[in-house]
Amino acid sequence: MRLDKFLAESTDLSRSQSRKVLSAGEITVNGEVVEKGTFIVNDGDVVAWDGEPLERVGLRYIMLNKPAGYECSLKNSQHPSVMNLIDIEKRDRLHTVGRLDVETTGLILITDDGQWTHRIISPKHRCDKVYLATLAAPLCEEAEARFAEGIVLDGEDRPTLPATVERVSPTLARLTIQEGKYHQVRRMFAALGNHVEQLHRERIGPLALDDDLAPGESRFLTADEVNALARAGDE
């Protein structure tokens, strides 16, 4: 890893600030002053700033049980951000893996690994997202066929990818989709003349929401869970 990237992941220094402390001779690697950000730091190297050893934060992978009333944004706007629910170092580097609207509850993933995020949310990887929808009216008879062939959403020209729906009860449906258009689940049911009153995401790929997590609670993913999600949709 380049030294400037290491500094970015282990301090609050901006790139310009990193260049200044490097040129001032404040950074050492294994006791030797290094002034170039392009210097490669290897595993086991000791990087220090003014004699104080630095530790790289590394990549984080988090599962959160999102409650209603929170936005999947980095900062508060009209509603509080889900990031307020996580007490973690260097929280500003994290982002949500896709989004849930303010009133939708359930599984949201949070990370600082952009490549991992892309593999999960990109439609070409066909990673399942499973939602439980409470409907205002009983699901219409042709719902399974309509979802399977793809639905043209209001304001769009192309249909959604094929989706599957399971009837849990007349007004409760479990929908599995493989993309994440704006308010997609609500708009798909609206195209069938129905209205989603409550929406809860249960699963992403092979990972189901942990039953032990109360709304607003979170935990780190295991290495096996991280790797399984990276492979989701490609098997």
C-alpha cells in the first residue's frame, strides 16, 4: 500500500495535509524518515507520525437493522442519518450498500469497501434482495406472472428484471428482486394497482437479517459472510 493511502486510512489528514507532514519529515517507516507518498508500506512495517505508531483502520463490513424514520445518507437532512446509529471510528468513510427509503425497515449493509458494494448492488451480478411487503389490498391474481415477466414502472421505458413473489397472506407478500431502482418495490406494487403500507428488507444475497438485532442495532459481519456476499449472484 502507498504511504499516502496508509496515512489516509490511519489519520484524519487530508491529502494536502499528508503531503505537508511528509515533506516536513514527520513520518517514519521502520524508524527511517520517508518524504514520498508513493513509498510502499508492506505488512509488518511500522509507520509513525512524530514518533507515535499509526494503525490502519482497514475495511469494515456492518449489518444494521434499520428502523423507520432514518435516511440512508451520510449526513442528516430532513431525517436523521442511519450513520447516527453506529458508534465507530472514522465513521465519515463509511457508506450504505444501496439504500432503503425513510419508512422502510430491515437489513442495511454499511462499509468502506467500494468494490464490495459494487458487486452487491450492480444488477449484472444478480444479487437477490428480499422484502416483506404489507399491502393495502389483497394481491391480484396475475401478480406472479406480472413480476416474472418484468414490470414497466411509471416514468420508465424498460421493464424491471424478472422478480418472484410469494403470497404469505392475501395482503402480505415476500418479493425477491435483483436490482435497486428508486422506490422500486413500492412502484412495482403500485403498477399492479396496490399500495405498500409497510416494507421490511429481510435478506441480501445469502445474508439474512440477524434475529438478535433489535431496530437500530448493528454488528460486524464475519469473514465468511463478507466473502459469501462478494460471491452472491455469480454462483
